[in-house]
Amino acid sequence: MFRIISNKVNGLEELKRLPAYHQLFWALTWRNVRLQYQNPLMGFFTAVIAPLLMTTIFYVVLGNKVGEDFKYYFLYIYSGFIFWNVFGAGLARAHTSFLQNSDLVKKIYFPRFLLPLTYLAAKLVDFAIALILFTLLVVISELDLEWGRFIYFSLLSMVSLLLICSGVFLAFSAICVRFRGFQMVFPFVSQAMFFSAPIVYDTQLSITSEMVKALFWLNPLTGVLSFFRAGVFSAPLDPWAAMIHTLFAILIFVAGAIWFKIEDTHLVDRL
Amino acid sequence: MQVSIQAKHLCKTYQLKDPVTGRPYPFQCLDDVNFVIEKGSCVGLKGQNGAGKSTLLKIISNIIRPSSGHVSVKGTVAPMLDLGAGFHDELTGRENAFIYASLMGIKRGELKRQFDDIIDFAEIGAFVDTKLRRYSSGMKFRLAFSIASTLKPDIILADEILAIGDEEFQNRCLNRILELKQSGTTILIVQHNEVLLKRICDRALLLANKTVSHCSV
């Protein structure tokens, strides 16, 4: 193994070495999962009970007014929470990943972009459990599910979820190293993203102004959830909108990756 | 002679912030550092606190990038800059060993095969499945050193690792390092203890005034 270390980054060389780090990636992912499920009961609580409880609260509070527009309002909210649990809860851990693991990052080399992504991979365990539970609920609730359509749109929504999460996790973790104060603002940013996303209500439904509509549409979760729900509730999905959602997800991924790449050179210097 | 590590015109400048005005200013840490380290040799790195020894080791292990110049490194590197980096208190010794080995680039099968030796050398014994927060600091260090040195890497970069632990373990560490050196591992070591350096190093580099010069051990 021969390596030249200079101030120029040879992207191709680094890409070639990447497969050597797959074990490290899984080890760190496993660490995150292990820490969450250290107490199996608490792990189960965060993965299954907590989203269900949140869904119940919103269902009870909003069920009569907002729920009118939806036939299966409980499932509508729960589907939102499944995805929010990956994006929002994952981001809450991942955005400080370099600050939390600074002793590790400063002492051992590995491709740094792997670190925030291990938090995403760990959250997918919760996601899988919640998705199984969701499918069970769908079967119980006599919702007429088209399985082929459900699987197709679920996969589509998962791909765009992965793209969006990777992009946002990478960008936020890099921002936090450069601007430490961002940690203070993060709870607000997270809440803003939660309430501007169609999780417990459809943001596109009650807004009349086209411009405001477009503004809310920029929430990255809008596309992901519209894919998933198109599969579950057999709601029609405009192919153009689907295409734009997908392109938007790719754009977020690329932008996050590029931003991280720029920050990566001085990441440890700033830690 | 095979070259293991070669540095050419290596410079490193940190951007620091002025505490009063908040304006960034450059702080040069290394200036035109050149040296060659042959395969299988053991070289001590000396210098006062803040001379840039750790910065140099970090550059060689690819953790930070030089501002200009380059280092070429041949072979696998075991960075022992801080033994136990990445250890988590809430996980057991066995779980930490698996994660730490992955960070060091040791294959899982390799770790499994050598696991008993690692535990024996670290003298952890019955505590393997105890959470790390119950370990004494000496035990953590022994476990980390044991994992890192079982790897048989081509290059070891060590930062002040030999003067930790009790005398008996220090001696075994020293013997392990000498064994590795015998088997062709290149070692670059920072250690303030002159007696230890004399025992293992062939020669030494002195970091002073931002640059490196050769000196006797």
C-alpha cells in the first residue's frame, strides 16, 4: 500500500480505498445500534412505542378537524412519524457526530463522511421495525392495499429518504464543526422542519397561495412522504411531481456531498 | 534500502483566531521538514512541548493535511497517537475490542483468531465481558495496546505510549515493540523518556524551530 499525503486530494485514489473501510462503517453503525438497544426495553420504546404515542396524541387532538380530510388519519400520521424518526431523530444525533467523536476523529484516520452516515444506518433498524408494525396496522385496518403498488412506492420513498438523509446529515455535521453556534439553533431548525413537513397534516391542502405552497414544498420530507402515501392510500401521484421530487432529492444529496467535500479538508484542523 | 516514510518540504500552517479582534492569523507549525525513514528502523522524534511532534505524526497518519509539500508512506499504518481513541464506556471490553480493531483496520477474522492472545497479553481475563466504565485506566490502556500491536502493521506511529502502566507492563510493551521491529516494522516514536528511547531507537530526529534535524538518540 503506497500513499502520498499532500494538500491535494486525489478523489479517485480515495474512492479506490473505500471498500477497505466497509468493516469500520458497520462496526460504528453497530456501536450506535448497540448503545440504543443497550437496554432492550428502552430501545424498543424509542423504535416502536414513542412514534405510536406521538401518533395517538396528534390523532386525538387533530382527529376531528384535520382528520376529516383523511380516511385513515391514524395511518396517515403514523406513516409520517416513521419517516420523521429516521430524518429528524437521526439528524439530531448525526449533526454533532464530529463534535461527539472528536477524540476518535483527531486520532485515527478513516474517510470522515462515513461517520454521520453511521447514524443514518443505525436509524434504519428502527425504521425496519416500525415499517413492519405499520404494515400490520394496514392489514388490520381493512385498508384495501395494492401490494405491488405499495412495495414499488415504498422502495421509491426509501431511496429518496436515503438520498435526502445522506445529503442533509453530511451538510449539517460539517456546518456544526465550522459554526459551533449552530448546535444552539438546531432544535429550532428541527422543529421548523417537523411542522413544515406533511407529517401530521397535509401542508399543501389548506394553503391557497401558490408561492407559500411552493415554499412548504421545499421541505425535503414532502416528496418522500408523498411517494410512500401514494403507495399506501392508492392516491394518485402526478408523474411530473414525482420526477421533480426525485430530482430534488438527488440535488440535496449532491449539494450535501459537495459541501462536505469542501469542509473535509480542514475538518480536523477546526475540531 | 527500502524507504518507509519520506517527507519532502513539508509545511503546516494552522489558522488561529486572534482572541481580541477575532481576526484569523496564520500560525506556522512546521516549515520545510525533510526526512527519510528506512523500512524496519526505529526512529525517535524529540522536541519540546508544542514543537509540532504530534502534528507531524497526524500528517503522516493522514488525519490532517499538510499546507504544502508531501509525505509518501509505504505500507499499513497503526496510529497509536492516543491508545483507546473510540473506546466507549458503556460497551464491554469484547465489544470495544471489535470496534477498535475495525478502526485500526484489522479484519474481523484476524481479530477472532488472535482474540485469546490479545486478552492474555492485556491481562484482562475475566473482565472481557464487563463494561468498560468498570475498567481501570491501566486496563483500558493494556487492552488498546494489545489490540493495536497484534496487527503486525508495517508502520507504527506512537505518541507517548510507553511510559504508561506499571513497570512490568511497560517492559512487556517494550519487548513487543522490539519484536515488531525485528520482524521489519518501521517505528516512529515520540517519547520524552530518554532512557526508553535509547533502548529501542536506532536514531532520532529533533524537531526544533519548526523543522527537523538529525540528532543522536
